[in-house]
Amino acid sequence: MRCLIIDLHSFSDETVNRLFGWTDFPDVCIGTEPDYYSEELVQSIIHLCKGMGLSVALNYSYRGSLVPNQYYGKKDTGIVSIMLEINKRITMPKPLFSNERA
């Protein structure tokens, strides 16, 4: 591996439900791109998350990860890319704003 790309985002249950109609969401989603990920890295992240009591899913509710265009489709580039989507309920358990009036 010459380059590790970590594509880090957060998501909310409400947004994914509105966009896709899904209702069952992990605490952490790991996204991978075929030919550009390390199984050892994925398993290490899964182990770390589960050790912290978090639920983890691979390529659900989001999938894929960033790979620079000039490397995409090429083999043996030395690029490893992984996406981590952290559910906002982990970092922001209560909404900051509400549509309800007091």
C-alpha cells in the first residue's frame, strides 16, 4: 500500500429513510470499492467498532469509497480506500433543532 484514503462522513437515520425508505441502520457503515480495499483493514475496523459496542455493516446503508479517477480501473496501484459513515445518533444523540414549536 502506498496511499490510504479514508473517506469519512456522518449520516442520519431520518435522511437515509427519506431517501431510500430503509429503516434498519448500523452505527457504522464501512464502504469499500472492489480492487481498492484491504480485507485486513476492514476486519480491524469491524473488530474495533464491535469492541466499542457499535453495530457495523459492510456497504450498507452506503457503499463504495473514493478512488482518484486517474487510478480507477487500474490494478496494483497501491491505493487503498475505505469509507466510514458514522451514524449521527452516536455523536449527536439528541437533535440540535426541532420542527416542533415549544
